[in-house]
Amino acid sequence: VPTAGSPGAGGTVGAITPAATVRYQWPTGAPAAVVRAFDNPEQPWDAGHRGADLAHEVGQPVVAAGDGVVAFAGTVVDRPVVSVQHADGVRTTYEPVVPVVRAGQRVRAGELLGHLAAGHCPPHRPSCLHWGARRGPSTYLDPLSLVGARAVVRLLPDDVGPP
């Protein structure tokens, strides 16, 4: 098994020590309303919602939820995405976020990753932040658990707009 810094450990992201403890915070800078909660599918191929959608305005800053290394900053299909690998083995993902960081860059909790782009939550909102978290390649986590929160989703009648 390669150890951090050894030839088999991979790139910069692989150099993180997985036994560390990470203190997480909201990527919106403060607690935010949950537009759509995490919904872990029973099987990896089943439908679900592998993250939480947080109310956030287009153009607003999105910050790193914890210390780590930017694993990805670019476009996936048609939207800008940033992923951060944390020392405890968790990878957090933020979309749609126009990045101001680059892959391999170390970031601290609360450090600016980019700004929220439009397009994730219509027709209910102009946009929201999709915040995902996973451990390893396929174990998805409720990102709200990282900040000790639970989702409280407020349902509105069809004829009422967003809060």
C-alpha cells in the first residue's frame, strides 16, 4: 500500500493523510435553507439525490467546507464544478460554481472556491448550490451531516413562489 509522498501515492491529492480530522463549515458561508435534501439510493444505479441543494444566489461566493486540496476545477457536461479532497478521506463537490481555484491547490475552510452560476434549481429558484460529499469512489454522504445539520425542507403549494 503506497503511503503519502511515496511514488505510488498519486498526485497532490494522494498526498493527504487520511487519518486526519477535518472541521467542516457551510459552503455558503452561513447556514442556508435546504431546497432539496440528500436522498441516498438503495443501489448505486438507482435514482436518488447524492447531495443537498442549498438556497444561494447567483454570483455569491462559495467557500471550501473544510481544509483540503482542490481535486477538480472545471466543467462537467455543461456546468462548472469544483471538488475538494479532505484529509479525512471525504471529497466535497460544489456545483454550479465558476472556479477561482485550480486542481492541486491547497485550500483552507472558508476560502473562496468560486461564485455560484445560474441554472441548477429552476423552475423553483434561479439557482442553488448543489453540495455533495462522498468517501471513496461510491459511498455518498449527506453533506449536512458534516456540519451537524439536518435537512428541513419546506414544501410550498404549486401556486406559491419560493421564499
